[in-house]
Amino acid sequence: MALAMLLQMVQTPAVLAAEYELKPTISSVASYNDNLAMNPTNEEPLNGLEILAAADFSYDDQISTVRLRTIASFDRFDETRFDTDDQKATLSYQRLFEKGSISAEAETNHTSARTLEDLDTDIGSRETEATRADANNLTLSGLYYLTEKNLLRGSLSGSLRDYQSDNLSSYAYYSANGLWQHSMNSRLRLQTQASYSRYLPDDTLGLDFTEELLELAASQNVTGPDLDGRLESCLDAVGFIPIPFITVGIPNNNLGNPRAPCFDIESFKTQQNTVSLQLGFVYLINEALSLNILAGRTETGSERDSISVEQRGRYIQRRKDRTASYEASLSYTGERLTSSLSASQNEQATSDGVLNLTTRVSWRNDWNLSALSSLNLNFIWNNRAYDAELERIRFADRENIYVLAGYKYLFSQEWSGRLQYEYRTELKSPQRPQTERNRVMLTLAWSPMPKTWSR
């Protein structure tokens, strides 16, 4: 449906000449990974080869621009459980107006959970096989100049993730964002940003006390601390006795000790809504250097099904968390070097089944060494904080460092090569020792001159 909407929006006046471009690319990537699962011990290496075919199509009539990118990749490894065939398509549309523009982008990605997690988190994935994952995203955005000094930006986005892995939780994530900027002078702009998001992970299975148990206790006048003790006995048996066989006795002088099953297995829901308000500024230090800062407060309201003895079973656990949030970047754009130092803290949607307060510091650099060669170097520090009160015992706070170094060389107009090195480490924590991963990739790509035509 989103695809059809975008195509309908492409209609533009016939008096404008439209230019079309089609560019294919075929590349081969050989890779070596010395610790694919980020294990502190028993490190398992992985060697692989990826064949990738891509096609880029664009349409431009000076008012409207449409771009379509499709990718198909075929990954084969010495450990065949990681073999995967993936597909990705991205369609984007932009239309210019006298005082602004609107744009839309739709993306669908059918890939492996391991690949998707590596792209999203900067901390790598510990998936031990190529389980499938589908990611679908739609973003609508626009900007409008109210006056020469006042600019409004807004966006709506939705993301659906479907993981076929028992280790990861599928989810839906929706967000709305609005930004207002006011120019004080040619160098300084004040800005205010407000945002709202909703995180809806898939339902999980949980335990609830059976109606049979509660009705039996009521019929025998077992209440208060006595009933609490019986329910605690049920919970204490979890992990030692299979759930269907956990029963508890209700004492009665006349009937002896009738027993009832303790648990039913029910679906448990989680919903988290986040609102944020930030203030800041953009300052152009000089023609090449700019500073962008937004800082404020974020409030997250959580509703989660839970079970407790005091509530006599399942109930809705509600809570609110207030944290500081910020986005800051210092960007440099020179003749040959582009560099950006950024830091942020916000609530991030994850495949863990809960939002995580994520703090990230990154430094990204791209050098054009010559007309034929370029170098990029990225450094990212990432910390995820998990809320202990949400009882996610299997998760712990994670602090990670990710380093990427890459060198690209153009052999000719059509042939290029890239050597890339990645380093990941999870810093030592009380839950697990420090772990490391090294990955090397060598890419050879063929991309002929694009075919262009106009009408």
C-alpha cells in the first residue's frame, strides 16, 4: 500500500523534462570472523563468501525525485548453519515546494537476525545460526519555512520487526517528531524538539494462578497469610517440577487435603510510551565546522503484565521513568575530510522485549586520499542500561566498543576494491568477562557507468 501511495505521488507537470538513471552493481565479499558468537571462551571462527547484486533506479524532473534500490545477496560459510539468501528493497520519494519539501521512504529487508542485529546495535549479535528476520520501515517527513527565520520539520515513522529466533523478541515501534528552529543570525539557530514513541513487543508466555486453585481456597476459607504461603509454594516449585505437575494442597478438616493445579500459561503483554522535550541550538563556528546540541527530559510510561502473590495472580504493572536525554554533534566538512563527533542518550527500541536507555558516543571520519582512494575510520562506544525492576533476569547492562577501519581503491571507472577491519569488544562486567571479536572483509565490486535517458 505504501508503495502504491508513493508511485501515485510521482505525477508531475508534463512540461518538465524527466531524467532517468539505472545503475547495476555486482560485488563479492570474502570475510573472516574469529569469534562469531562473542564467547569469552570456546571462540568459534567463521569464514564466508557473499555474492551481492544490486540495482539503483532514479527519476528526477527537478521537482520530484524517486529512487528505488534493490539488493539480493547470497551468503555461504564454512559452517553451513549460517548460510542465507537475503533481499532488500528501498523506495524513496521527495517533492520540492516553494517554501519546503515532503519526502517518504519505504524499506523492506528479509535477512538473517544476526545481520540485522549487527547493523542496528553496534554491539554485534550472538545468534548461533542464521535465523530469519524481517524488517519493514515507513517514514514520512517534511519541512516548511514559516518565515525566513523560522523552520518547521516533522516526521512520522513506523517499524515492524519479526524475528524467527527464540532469543529475540519481535516488536512494532512507532514515533512522531517535530522540530522548530529560529535563526538569530547567520551563525546561530535556536531549536526545540518534541517527540512521542510507542514500543509494542510481541506477547510472551507467562504463568498465572489457576481459577481452580483460587476457587478451592475460597471454598475452604483459606485466605490471608495462609493463602499467600500456598501461592509462594507454587512459585518455589517453578524450575524444579514441570509446570503442568505443580499442585498445592488446601487443608480442610472434613475433606482432608484436596489439591489443585497451580498454574495456567497465559499471554503477557508489554507496552511502553515515551515523550521527550529538548531545547538546544545549532552554531556555525566557521564554513567547515558546526555544532548541534539538543538536551532535555524524557518520560517513559510502562504497562506490563506481571504476576504476584499479593495480587493473587496476574495484574498490570505500571510505572514511569524520567531520565535526561540529549543529542550533540560536532561536524567538520573539509575539502578531503569529513568528520563527526557525536554523543546521545535516549530510550531505544530493541529485540530484548523492553526499551533500553542507550548512551552512545561515536567518532566517524571519511578521507578522500586521492581521486582513486579513500579511507574511513569509525569509533563507537555504546552502553545499554536495563531496568532490574522489569525482572528481565536474563539481560544485563552491556558496555561495548566498536571500531571500523576501511580502505577503498578505484582500479578503473567500473572496478573497485575495499579492505575493511572490524573490532568489537564487550567490556568486563559482573555477569561475564570481557569478550572480543575481530572481523576482516575484502570486497571486489563491478559497477558499470549508469545508463541515463530523458523524456
